[in-house]
Amino acid sequence: MRFVLRPLYWVVWASPQRRARKLLQFAQVEAEGGRDLVRAAELTQDPVLRRRFFAHARDEARHAKLFRDRGLALRAALPTGQAGASFADWIAPGERGLDDLRVEDEDEGALLAFIHLSESAAARDFATYSSVLGRDPSTRAVFDRILRDEEFHMRYSLAELDRIAPGRRHMLLWKARLRRLWKAYLRLATGLAGVMAMLILTLQYFVLLPPFALLARRAAARERPGWTTIAPAQQATLDRQL
């Protein structure tokens, strides 16, 4: 799938405006994921898992800073007045973090399964983005640096899943996959709804508005310019009403 989308990834990342926009989006997601991991560390009763979550949260905060600094640097280099384009954000998603999970409602096994899948997807995506950034070595270096942490997060989360929930790895991973698929469907449906709304409004503007504008123009053309003199009978009627 990523091989098929590679030309689209190249198009998305070829534009400095889109690069800046997406890096700043990634920074926000990484920061939110870090806060969720801090909360998970506060809730767990397992001291080993608590250390793992806190270390992971520090990594996410560092990733957010790397993405933010590079995104701001790219945006500062843009010509005045140019803004980041919103074209095809869904084509090149970043790490989804914990996908708006309520950490308080998840048991540790389900949370670790979700973390493992999220980090695995992020590692694959970041490796692909790095491969199409040959003309921007600074941004490519950011992805390569973060990618090493993502691979470590994949390994630790899977090892902790086996320790916390022995024999339940496959079931928990499949449940997490199904939940991620459902959330991906909701994101896609929301995006399509936005596109459809834009198309409908555009059609209304170009199809329905011109006839009304034409009728208004014809009505204006039939009106006599200047002041209209009131006939004496009409003036008497107005005087009686006063």
C-alpha cells in the first residue's frame, strides 16, 4: 500500500508549505501522546511500567520539539503571505498517539497493545516519509532521529505486553487493530463529509446564484433612474395618513 502511495507522498512532501504544516501537526500529536503517557504512568501500579511510560513520555516531548522547531523553521523561510496548504492531509498521517483514548478507562494490556500498533504504524510511515525527502536533508534527519525511538517503543511495548498479559498478546492486538480501523473509518468519513460539503456549496454558488443575479440585474435595468415624482392624488393620500 505504501509503495502505491509513494508518488502521492512525494507530492505532499515536495511543497515547503505542506512540509511545515504537517510537521507542526505531528508536533501537536506527539505532545498530546506524551501527556497521555504521563497520565498512564500516574495510574499504573507496576513500577517497571511506570518507568517505561515516563521514559516514553519524555521521548514524545522531545519529538514534539523536533517537529515544531523544524516546522517553524520551514514556515519562517516561506515567502510572506504564503500559508500551509491543507491538501490531502489524510495521505500522509503522522503518529496517531493514543487516538484520543481515555487512559483512565483502559487496562494496561489493552493500552500496551494500542501503543505497540501506533508506534509500529508511525515507524513505517516515518521511514517512508524519510525516503522521499532527499531534497530536504534537515527534515529527513528529524524523521531518521525520531524513527530510532519509534522502533524502540515498538519493542518495549510488545515485551511489556507479554509480561503484563501473558498468553493474551494476539487477542489484545487484534482488538486494538479493530479499534484503530474503526477510528480510521470515522476519520475518513469525516474527511469525505467535509469534501462533499465543499462540493455542494461550490455547486450552489455556481449553479443557483447566477440565475438570481441575472434576475436582479434585469429588475434593476427596468427601474427608472433618479427620483420618481409623486402624483397629486398620491400626495393627498400620504398627507391624510399623516
